[in-house]
Amino acid sequence: MSGGTSSDAALVLDRCHELDRYSAHPVHLERTHLTRQHAQANEVVAGWMADAGLRTWVDAAGNVCGRREGREPGLPALLLGSHLDTVPDAGSYDGMLGVVMAIAVAQRLHDVELPFALELIGFSDEEGSRFGTALLGSQAVAGHWLEDWWDLRDRDGVTLHQAFLDFGLDPRRVHEAARQPHELVGYLEAHIEQGPYLEARDEPLGYVTTIAGARRFRLSVVGEARHAGGTPYARRRDALVGAAEVITEIERMARASGDADEHDGCIATVGRIEVQPGAVNVIPGRADLSLDLRAANDEARDAMWARMERRLEEMCEARGLRFEAQERHRAPAAPCAPWLTDAVVAGIGSTGQQDPLGLWSRAGHDAMAMARITDIGMLFLRCHDGISHHPDEAVLLEDVEVGLDAFEAAVRATAASYAARELRSSPA
């Protein structure tokens, strides 16, 4: 192994901070799918990939990609990457750190002959912040694209179809972003943990066992808008009061489902609420809210939703309100492949950290979509206080340093394992 240096890690962090420049807001970081800032980030990242010796392109879904051939042209590729989009008011490392670390690893392996091609990708939309449906970039690569998505609209009313056109992409060609299983060896992703467990154990690195299965809904509580002063309580059908009860009940049910540290617990979050008509002297007639529901396995998640939906309907009916639920996103739980997990664990072990912590990822990742078409593995890096999706996201220089060493070693271990498998499968 080439061995890490603090200058490698410092460059990674500097590049993450450089990407902060490409934001829709001057004060906080926000970079969403198919925007001018997305195009700017793609251009900068493509330049870094080229500097690392990769041929670059932007695919038909807006993902920025790079490739270096293996010992001979046309071999299947080991894909490294993460995402370049952010939530509103984001931190500097969620997604971006994994992309920039992948570039640094590719640079380290510049002169190493691999038994596969090495590809890098910066996914265009993991968060779903603009159009409300997550993993659009990686779903396209996985060949899982729904025609209904073209009608999704952002807050300004722009459809996903129009956003493609405005970005210079042809919606009719989105299928060209799809990769076939035979084209890939596997997918490895480095990512901040977005949780407190590594820090609590005072360890810089961990590995992922499985990624939570997530479902997202738009919930609506529908009542009647009437005059706030003239309508007595007995006649009110206040959608906002009903929604408040719904939100509280969602939390109660999720907390009662079991310890979320364990595989049978569920996590439920309401992150957005919109009220109509939204006047101070009008009883709210409608409240629309988001629900993010996830668990380590799909069975626990789906059973929770079935119970939750019945209970919320009952509560709303008791108040004379109508409850509606529209599913906006569903992703199955994604277990990591044992052979790639072994490579990640070996990579961590090469840094001197023994018996690393295996975690089920409460957060979703592009690896979930990629698991549809190839084996996946994930490396976690400690982040301060488990904070993510917030400007206070922070990582330590020394953690990035050992993270680079581990990521590079994981690629080398993957190469050794893949070569051995190919040898065993070749004719005698």
C-alpha cells in the first residue's frame, strides 16, 4: 500500500470546502439536482478526476463519471463514489467526502494494474431535496427509472422533465445512464457515519452491514377552512390541530416499536409541514406533511406503516377530518455483500484498527440503488457528535487520513479477491 499522508487528507478536506462555493445561497450550502450549482460542481469534480488519470463524462442522468481501464480494455469496473447534491443548509461532507476520497484513492492507484477497470461517480441526486424523490441519480444508473417521475415538480413548479432540458440533458435518453450487472464488479462507498456510534466507541472507522429500507410519504389531513373568530369549536374541522396530533402519534408509535439500535426498531420523522390557506385569521383547511419511515429490514418497516396508517385514519376520523397518504419513495433494505465487507474490514485492519464496529446504516445511500445491479460495500468515517444534514458536520483530519488508507486497502483487497475468484472460475 502506498501509505497515507496528511497532505492527501488535507487536499481531500480542501476540495470538500471548495465544493461549498457552488451553492444556491450565499450564506448556507444548498446544491440540488440539475441546477447551475450542480453543473459547476460536476465540472470541478470532472477536472479532479482527469487529474487522477481518468477519462470523464457526464451521463444521461447528470452524474459525473470517470474511468481508467484495467490490465486490458473493456473489463468490468469496480465503481467508487457517492453524491454531490445536498439538503438545504447542509454540511460539507455528506456525500462530497466520499466522492473526493474516491478521487484520491484513484490517484494513489494511478500506476497499479488492476484486474478490473476503476470507475468513479459523483451521483447527481441522492437527497431528493428538489423533487421529493431520493436517489434519482443512482436509480438511473441502476436502470430503475419510473416514467411518473417526469411529472415531479420542485417548489417553483418546474417539472423534472423541464429540469433535464434546462440542464442540457435529453429525457428520452435517460436509459443510457443504466449499467448492466456484467459491466460491474461491485460498488464501494466511503461516507460519514451520520450517527454517534463510532465516536462513542472512540474509533475513526467502521463498516456497514446493511442499509435501512426507507419509505417516504406525503400525508394530508383535510378539514374545512372557516373564519377563525366566527366558528365555534364544536363546528371546527381544524386540519392543523389534527396534523399536530398525527405528528405526535407517529413519534409515539416509532419510539414504542423497539430500540432503534436493534434490527427490529423503526425510525419515523416528519420533516416538513405546509398549511392551507395559511392565514392568521382562518382555520386551517388542509395540512400536508412528509413522513420518512425506515428500519433495518423491510418487514419491520412495512408492519409499522400498516399499523400507523390505521391509527392515523382513526384519529382523523374522530375529529371529522380526512386522512390521505401518498407514497413518494420506496427503497428496500440493502445488505452489503460479504466479500466486499471482508475487503472493507481488511482495509480498516490495515490501518491498525482491529475488530471494527459493524453498523446498520440508518441513513439511506446511493449504495441502496446500486445493490439492484451489483454487490455493495461501505466504509464509515466518524463524524463529530453524529451531526449531519447541518452546517456543523465535522470530520477530523487524522480520520480522513486513516480513511484514505483503509479505502485504498479495501480496493486492493477487492482486486485480490476478484482475481482469485476469476482464477477459480477459469477453465483448468
